[in-house]
Amino acid sequence: MLATAGTLEGLGAQEHWAFEMKWDGVRALVHLDDGAVRLVSRNGNDMSTAYPELTDLADAVVGRTPGPTVLDGEIVSFDADGRPSFARLQKRMHVGNAGAAARLAASEPVVLLLFDVLVLGGESLLAEPYTERRLRLEGLDLAGPAWQTPAAFVGSGDEALATSQQHRLEGVVAKRLSSNYQPGRRSADWIKIKNIRTQEVIVGGWTLGQGARGGKIGALLLGLPDGPRLRYVGKVGTGFTASMLQHLASDLAPLEAVDSPFVEVPRADARGAHWVTPTLVGEVTFTEWTRDGRLRHPSWRGLRPDKRPDQVAPES
């Protein structure tokens, strides 16, 4: 189930809503059955190998309820100040080797933040209201070395948003208390209210850098779906670490294409561009949309291997 963008004022009476922190991580459906854990991303990929520190969660759940269980949550990496760090999480998202994943789990651990339960002991809870699902989730008392059940603010959106701002989090998600769980839907029963504007984008090309970035990627050319091609929304040349640039170069090399995937690109931005098949999804922060539909002051946050190009849509 996915959230739509909105504002606190647009919700109406806050007493009909619960408010949860919006964590800066990777969404995961957690399938627990017979002592095994399977982590599935939003686009259906199995992420279990990448996060070995979460395997013991199965034992914690089995001890409280028998039978298959499915939980919903967010995998987050915290920095030294205790803030979610998407940059740190990037190191974990590309790992498919069990040995490498185990080493990273020791040096760059993650925490699974649980906020919903879809199946409990073989019983489907999809049709139950948020209040009942939340009660059942809290009844599991899941608090361990690599998993937590963060608090929800019921009827207190102002307090929740202030808390998210105080801790410099991305924002909050408001969830209608009476709403059932709607798999695969972007529903108006869940509203994301952001402190920081972010946008998922599709990489359609890149240009060479200058100076210290000479011979390396200088900027990425970004787009959003527009029929079979992309609508150009601008280029981003800031926010990259050396490691990010190295990974991007490796990921983009086999995607090289002759023709531009964009409907139209300004001549100045297209000069010297290397076009690629538009399959990589990333995320940027930005200040606002310009009148001509460009991202103002975008900064790169990282790739989103958990998202498909057809899942990308413009944020309001």
C-alpha cells in the first residue's frame, strides 16, 4: 500500500488519523514462515541476502504466534547522530553476496522499522481497519537488536510533524484510522506530508565532468515517464560521493544507447551527452518545480534499485 502526497491542513479533523514518522529507507514486506525470513522490495525483488542481521526476526515472531506472518516496514541505516542516512543505506542496497553482506552488517548495520501487519499466524488482516492491525502489531512486542516498532501519534498531527522536524526527518505519514490495507494501491487513506521535498527520477543520460571530476560523470540527465519516452526534468551534478560516482559509471556503461530517451532536451543540456536506456531509478532532493517543469536546485540522493521506472510519478 502506497501513500499520496498532501498537507496536514488537507486532512480535516486530525482525530480520524494516526501519524507515523516517514523514515528515509527502503520499504520491505517481511514474510515469516517456519523460522525463515524473506524480505521483498516494492518491485518484488528478494532482498533477504543483503540484510542478514534481520534473519533472527523469525524466531521473535514465532515465539509469539504460530503460522505464516507478513509484516510491512522500512529498512533504515542510522548515522552516528542517530538520524536515518540514505547515503549509508546505499552501501547495503547493491549487495548480493552473502559474505559481503555479513561484513557490512557488522560495520554498517540496519534497523527494520515495522509499522503494519498484513497476515498474522496465517490469518489475513487486510480487511481489518488500521486500528485493529496496529493493535495486533503492537501485541507482538517486536523490539530487538535490529528491529523496532516505532510509536504512532493518534489524532496528533501537529505534534508528530513537529517531532519529525525536531529530529530532521523527512516528514510524517498520516493513516486513516478506519482504513483497510490496500495492496499495490496508492491510496488517499495514507497521506505523506514532507518536510523535505524529494522526487524519484529516471536516468536517461549523463555528461562528463570538469576539473576534479574530469573524465568522470559530471551530471545526470533526469526524466519522468511520458508515454514510451521521458519528459526531461533537468540535470543533477551535486550530492555525489566518490563511491556513488564509481557505482554509477559501472551501472550506466552497459546501458549506453545511440538515441536520446527524452521527448526533448534543451540544446545546452544535450551537448556532449551520453544517452542510456532508461532503466535506472534514482532520487533527488529539490526546492521546487519551475514553471517549465524542471527541478530547481536538485541534489542527488542515490539509486533506488527497489523501484521500477513504471512506478515513478511526479510529486506534487
